[in-house]
Amino acid sequence: MGKQVYQTARGTKDILPAEQPYWAQIKQVAEKTLLGLGFGRITLPHFEDADIYTKGIGADTDIVSKEMFYLKSHTDSDSVKLALRPEGTAGAVRSYIQNGMSSLSQPVRLYYTGAMFRHERPQKGRFREFYQVGVEIFGDDSAKADYLVIMSAWEILNRLGLKNLIVYANSIGCPKCRPKYIAKLKKYYKSHLDNLCTDCQNRYEVNPLRLLDCKEDSCQKVAKGAPTMLDNLCTDCKTHFQQTLEYLDYFNIRYDLDPTLVRGLDYYTRTVFEIVDKSDKGRKNTIVGGGRYDGLVELLGGHSTPAVGYSIGLERLVGAMKEQGIKPPKTRGVEVCILQLGDKAREISKKIYDTLAKSDINVYFVPSNDGIRPQIKSAAKIGATYAVIIGQKEALNDEIILRDLTSSSQEVFSSKDIAEEIKNRLIKCEC
């Protein structure tokens, strides 16, 4: 009987070294963009009290009713039910309340990165463990905040080189105007119930707005004839949304209105949006999704606080970069490998290693008893650009052989000049 070969759990994946440069570039670009726009980084727990999701996201949403991962230890007698985070906003709101951020100068702008977890059917671009960049603004009810979150996401994607992007936007109103719209929506759908999927027949009673969001073909056909929230907004919501669109126009951010866009979370109010890669015309590749959630802070125990945010799906973003032929900058690997022969050379090699490392050169050195040829082969295998060779003769003369491992050419330099020489060569390689 052969040994058991273990596999990744269904819906998870390894991110291997060849793919890591994409992730590193996304993290670097997102951080630079968001810090430059006044956002501060926050790190949130991977699991929370499950109630913040039940109350915040909505007990009847697919995420809470079907997709949550719950935690329980063998000795856990605590009455608090814990869940792996399916999204980041509820945890960010909990942190905002718990840490007294309402007493800070408003607005408070936060961003975070990390893994989220949903027990859903794995498919292309969709995993049970997936990664996001999340962005939140607390304490600003103006259309400027809506614009800022959309612009920050747009800027990140553009700086990464993505093309063919479009923002789909909608307003789903507020507690003042939404109930009247829901009544109209239910009246329309009442005569179409037999044409709806089983889930939508349930949504008709518990969450009618989600009827517009169903991906089933039969339900989408019905949704096309439904009344729209945009035609039923109160004056305040209409003005707020119009101002948001005017900002997008002014800054040349391409957008289109989508009256069926509601997002899958109950906490949203007013503006909701997605940023989509339209390179593949046969497929809607949503990379960013978000919106305003003015009631969530109060719902989870805080003071009434307006808020708006979004998340970027990193697996989909990496996929879009690959499909558009975007290659991340080459990462710095081993730049120099030190090779030595003899005890005297070994002693000097350690000093050279310290000198190169202090000069911000990626240097690799492990003392070896092998000959020079095997050491050169080993240096080439680990991807070094140059080899510094120190034998007994070089050790006595305070010299170093610098070998280019690509061309196999080599020159002799004084040991005091070697760091500067290598740095100059590496700079030329980058040009």
C-alpha cells in the first residue's frame, strides 16, 4: 500500500514562488496608493463573534445562512459562537467601536489585507479561502467619501496596469425611501413567482431587494422588467448619488449605471458599486465591490456613524493581470554568491559577506569544502547573478575575482572596491 499523499483542502490553494511577485506588487501598489490618500493600516483577527456577521451582513443572506465557517475547540465551554471572517467590514466596524475611534478626528480612513473564508462552491476566481484588500471610511456622509473610495480602487488597478475597466454604480436608497420601493418591487414580482428559482421565492418574503441580484437566467429575465430604485429615491439620496457621479465625471472615471446592482450584504445603503474587467466580453470579472453602509456602526453597538468602503478580490486581480499580459517587476533574488577555497579565504569571505550585506546587496554565503567548479554550479542553480571567488592567492593579495555567471567572464578587483563595483553593475542591469 502506497503512502498517502495529502492535498490542499477543497477551495484552497498554495501560492507558489513563481506567482508571489504578483502578490508582492499588488500589496506594494495598494499600500503606496492608500497611504498616499490618508488611509491607515489596521490588522484584524481572522475570527470574530459570529453575531457581528449575523446582525451586520444579515441572517438570511447566503453568506450567513450557507457559507460561514464556525469554530469550536474540544474544550470550549464559552457561550460565544465564533466564525472565520467571511468579509472584513464587520470586523473593521467592531474595531472602530471597541477602540473608541469615534473620539478621533473624523473621518477615520482604514485599510487592511488578509484571508477571508466562505464555504461556497469553488470555481474559477472563487475559493473558500481567498484574499482581499479592504478599505473603509468612517464618519463622512458626503459624496466626496463615496468618490474617494471608488477613486482609490480605480487608482490601484490603473497603477497595476489594468485596462478595459468600468465602474458599475447604483443607489439602493435609505430607510426613508427604500420601504416604498420594496412595496413596488414585491407587487411587480408577485405575478412572476412561478418563474423564479427556489432561492428567489424565499427572498421574496425575507429580502426582496436580493431578487435583483440573482444570477439564474430565469430570474434575470424577470429582473429586467422590475421597477428600479433609481426612479424611487428620495431627494436626499438622489442628490447624494448625483454628486457622486459628478465627481466620477470630473475625474474621468468610466462608469455605467446598473439598476439591478444591490450587492449581497444587507448592510448597504445608498451608493453601491463594482469595478469590472471587461477584457473578456463573455464574462463579467468583478474585481472590486463595495458601497455605503450608514447604519452598520449603530447596528453593532456604536453611535450613528456614516461609512463607506470596498474590497478588492486578489485572486481575481492576479488572474486579470495574467490575462492582460501584465508582468510584475522582477524581484531581487540572490545577487552575489561568495565562493572560497581554504581556511584563510573562509575568514576573509565572512568579512566580505558583512560588507556586501551592509551595502544592501543580496548576498549568499555558506562555507564549503568543495572545489570551485562545483561551487560555481551551485551558485548558478540558486540564481545568483555574480560570484565572488576568493582563493588562497586572492586572500594573500587582498584581491577578489568577480565572475559574471551569465557570461562566464571574470575580473580581479581589490577587496575594498568590490561592493561599489557590484552595486554599479546591478544598477546597469536594472536599466
